[in-house]
Amino acid sequence: MQIELSPEDIQALIEYARRKFLEERWPLSPELRSIRAALGKMEPKPEPLPAPKPYVPSTLAMRKKRR
């Protein structure tokens, strides 16, 4: 049996589950691991962060260094 859900339905289920996890007395209980794993599969992956820029001292710091 396969269920066809729209992206809006999936997002609503994810938000509902997150609210319930916040209300849960023991959110890290072993019984909830399978539900967390299923949510991880349903949720879209976030975009990776851009690479950090290399450090370049400011011109003011360079002037102070020359003194």
C-alpha cells in the first residue's frame, strides 16, 4: 500500500510531529527513534552552508602593525 501525499500534507505532518516532540516528556525515548528516523526521510535536506571566507586583516590593523 502506497500513500500519495502532497508536499503541503507532508509539511503539515512534519510540523505536527515536531510540536508533539516538544510537548513529549521524554523526547529522546527509544520508542520515538523510529518516528524520528521516518521524519528524517520525509524532510527535505537543508542546503549546505557556503565555505567560510579566508581571514584577511583590515587595512587599519595593517597600519597599526607597521608602527
